[in-house]
Amino acid sequence: MKRTILLAAAMVILFAAAAGIMGRLMPGPLKEADYFVIGSVATLVSLAGLFVLMVLTTKGGSGVFVKRRRK
């Protein structure tokens, strides 16, 4: 439960940071499509961050994608 709350909080912070950075980088005046792009990129960044954190914090870290067979 604690891990889930920490991951959710990290994703909210990462989303806000990515959206804030994109908002500063986009030249003004911003249109509706610009806000759509900012939200899409922030979502992509936060989901990529979630994927990386889930892989790094999963039990048995080295065998997440490949299972070795016994000989």
C-alpha cells in the first residue's frame, strides 16, 4: 500500500514537472492544440517514468523480461 502511494505521488510530481517545463518551452501565445501537446508529452513522460520505476523496484529485478530455464 505504501509503495503504491509513493509511486502515485511520484507520478503526479513528474507529470506536473513535465507539464510545467513544456509550458515554459512552448512559444506563446498558446492555443488549444498546444495545451493538448503539453498534456500528451507530460503523460508520456510520466508513464515512461512509472515503467522504469516498476522495473527497478520489482522483486527479482534481473529476471523481469527474461526467465532462464534450468538445464
